[in-house]
Amino acid sequence: ETRRPWWHTAVVYQVYPRSFADTNGDGVGDIPGITSRLDHLAELGVDVVWLSPVYRSPHDDNGYDISDYTDVDPLFGSLDDLDHLIAEAAERDIGIVMDLVVNHTSDEHEWFRDSASSADSVKRDWYWWRPARPGTTPGEPGAEPTNWGSFFSGSAWQYDEASGEYYLHLFSRKQPDLNWENPEVRAEVYAMMRSWLARGVAGFRMDVINLISKRVGPGGALADGPERPDGWGDGSAQYVDGPRMHAFLAEMHEQVFDAFPGTYLTVAETPGVTLEQAREYTDPERREVDMVFQFEHVGLDHGPGGKFDPRPLHLPDLKANLARWQEGLAETGWNSLYLGNHDQPRAVSRWGDDGEHRVVSAKTLALVLHLHRGTPYVYQGEELGMPNAGFTALEQYRDLESLNYAADAERRGLDADDVLRGLAAQSRDNARTPVPWDDSPHGGFTTGEPWIAMTPGWERTNARAQRADQGSVFHHYRRLIELRHTDPVVVDGAFALLAPEHESLWAFTRTTEDSQLVVLANLSGGELAVDLAAIGVEGGADLHDVAVASHAEAARPDGEGRIVLRPWESVVFRRA
Ligand code: ISL
Ligand code: CA
């Protein structure tokens, strides 16, 4: 038997530093704030913290626009503060995984300043500079080198008057894309990564890493893409999982992780990745990354107009999607498991019921996710059942994706109320409001004014209140994490989906040679009667050993193997 990597049994907690805990009253979370709340994470039982970026940054995209990879932004503290956090986390057996944002830098990074300084700069080729489309006037509409739209609205090209050329930015214009074709760029990135490993970090979450290899034609040509709803082109076929991806990741592995013997956690953020690609990225034999974040399941409620044109989720689609990834990575590779992060709306609002059934629906979504096979990621506040931000006016939003979208929607003549509805459902700011720690002003997040409004309801749902209540969402997450740490079936058991077409029941089994878990969840606000034999569970009448459940007194099958689940109730039975 091969020894399993430590991250197979680990649970990761994502901290978005800006919104976690503020210690100096400037209204923005900071690194000492994270250190001051480590006991919350230790009680929850997580093994790893993934820290969203804390590097020096102009904060156009809240730190995902980095101007110096080697230093901490003064907004968040200092390198000493970070060393202290790493040490204090280690005391609690928690590793710190850094966010690695190397598809692009900030336009204020010295590499880009140098690159932009002149067409003859030795670093010119470190970014994607291109002339205007032949036969057009540089700088005029339609002269962009390709029709690609940015992820954050508008063109993906920014005109530079000084040189008469354009640079590529798949994200904001303050996030120019690095040219990974250039070996000097790669060497710099690897050296930077090694310096962080030397500092004692436990690994990396790699931001949009599957966009680093662009498909380049003869003479450096880049191809146009099909038109998107906003009129720009979708260039993704030219840069998602591009031709040199595997070569770059294998080289990184060799130059960084092999050079620093140890065992790290690496997770590649890979929008648009297919299951087939993911299997290659995560095949241990290929020595690339440990797992990827896939995006299929978080796109199931996007409508024809994109993410801000949401449509209701059809539950069988979500079940089928996760089941497909379970199956696809069962033999080779490994899954990440997530419902939310700093880019997604809150799961309880999106797929649960953030009104009457907020607590129990948050518990059931968590239970279902955590009983899948893979490494679960808990996004800050998810363990408190935090709902969406509840913003009703544009002025409340801070995120550039949301604000750019609203401005562009106005230009396109979309209905203003539809835009606000789209943002309320899908804006990234839904997940970026401050964590409420107690019932003091601003939830104890800050003694000043928070940089973004608190989500209403925190007076009752803050962390202190939940830690004192065994029936809280917090303690439910704690129990799910403990179950993963103590029951090997949760880690290794083969996954089998039951009743795939059922529109409110989410049921599956996890099975090893000597034991089995039967997972039953009601994803609706009504009672749900389930005939266990009819969904393929034999001997249902004998299920009585409850491993974990949404309610203190879990539902039990009757003598005929029939069980009635209350609204949003879920339960896991164990049998030997
Ligand atoms: O939320 C999205 C926009 O609709 C996603 O497409 C998101 O931009 C994509 O998942 C990449 O996200 C990562 O890189 C971005 C950064 O803004 C996100 O916060 C980060 O998670 C650029 O660095
Ligand atoms: Ca602060």
C-alpha cells in the first residue's frame, strides 16, 4: 500500500485577509487580525489556511494585482507579522498556503514599468505587447490586436500611447499578463516561489494558472474568438489550458518543489478546465499539481447572458456534476471540494435557503460537500452560515468586476433593475463582507469603519454566539471536519450516487471493504419521504448508527426502511 499524502485527509480554510479581522482600526482586515483569530480555526479543526494575497499591491483587484511578490503590503502588516502568523499557525498544526498570482502582475510592478518604458526594454518581452490590427489606426476602436474581451468587461487590450502598442490584460487593465514563453519570467517566478517555501509556507494556491500558456501562431499571431453577449470576443480557446501548460507546470514542479524536499499542497485554480485536463494536471505520476479548482458546478446557474444573468439551479445537474468529477478522478488524481470562495456568492443564499431555513440548509450543503471524496475548502464565514451581502444599491459595491459590469451594462442599455438583481445574486462582494466575531459594533471586525458594509443579521449569527451553541453551523462544520479526520471511509470510500434524477433528494454512499456510509439529504423546504430500497439501499430498516446529521435528533428509518426527512434535513448512517 502506498502512503497517502497528508493533504488527502486535510481540510483547508480560506482567509480573505481584507475582510477577516482588523486590529488597527483602519477598517481593513490585517495579518495580526488573522493571528488573533487562530483559535477559532484551531477549534474548527482545519489543517491548512489558504491566504488570499497579502503582497504589495495597489489593490485594484484587492491584492490580485501584485506590485512586489517579495514583501507584505503595509495595509496588511509586515513580513514579521507574516512570520509570526506562520509560527503561531504551526503551533496549532496549521500550515499556511500562499496565493500565487503569476498569470499577471500589477501594472505598478517594476517588471512592467520597465517593460512599458520603451519598445526596446530588455523586459519588453516579459509581457504581451502587440501592434494594432493591420489596416487600423492605433488607439481607435476596433484597432485592438484581437477581439478578446477581458474577464472584467471591455477589451483585454490596453493601448499604450508612448509606444503605439497594446498590452494584454485578461483581467483588469492594471493586471498585465506575464509572458510565460520567456524563460527569464519563469526563472523569476520559480525563484520567488522557492523563497516562500524557505520562509515556511505549506504550499500554493495558483491563481488562474491554466491561463499562462497562450496559443501563439506564426509571427506571434493571436487568433480572435467568437462573440460574447457584450460584443467582445471570447478568446478562451486561445489561452485556457494552452499548449505549453503541462510543460510549464512540470518545470515548476521540478524547479520549485523538487528543489525543496518536503510535502506541500498545491492547488491550481483552473477556470474552464475539463475533467480530462484535470486528470492530467493532478496525476501524481506527472508531477504537476495535487488538485485543481474546477468551475463547472459553479457555472450551472449562469444564464445565457453570463454569470450576472442567473437562472435557477436544477439540483440533478449539480449532483451529476460532482458525481462525474468523483468518478473521473477516482483512480487518477484528486478532487478539491468547494461551494464558495471570494469570487462566488454565498452557498446558503445561492443553493440553500437564507431565510427561514438558513441554519439547517447551510448545515446540509456542508454535509453533502464534506461527505464527497477530495479535499474540502471552507471559505471564511461559510462555517457561520453567512448569507449574501443583501446589497440593493450600486454604491454599496466595491468589487471592480461588479462595478465594471454595471457600467458596461448601462452602455449596452440593459435594464438597471435587472443589473442590480444580477449583482445581488452573483457579485463577488457577496462573499467579501466582514466576518462578524461578536455582537459589539461592526461585529468586532473593526473599531473603525469597515471598508465594505456588514452583512445584516450578524448580531445573532456571529462567531462568538455560534461557538457557544452546540447546535450552530460552526459546530456542525467542526463535526464534519472531525469525521474526515477520524473515519477513513470519508477519505477513501468509493462514491456512488443514488436517485440521480430526484429533484430534492441528494443521496449517495461511500464504501470501503469493511464499512459504508449512507448519505441522505433533503435539499428542499418541504418534508421528504424516502423509500430506501427504492433508491437502492438494501437493509434500510437497519440503519441506526448516525455518523453526523443536521439535527440533534436525526430522522430514523421505520421497520419498512422508509425515512421521513424534515425540511433541509440531512443524515449520514454508518454500517460495518
Ligand atoms: O469570478 C470570476 C469572474 O466572473 C472568475 O472568472 C474569476 O475572475 C476567475 O475565477 C479568476 O479568479 C482569480 O483571478 C482573478 C481574481 O480577480 C480573482 O479574485 C481570483 O480568484 C484575477 O487575479
Ligand atoms: Ca487593518
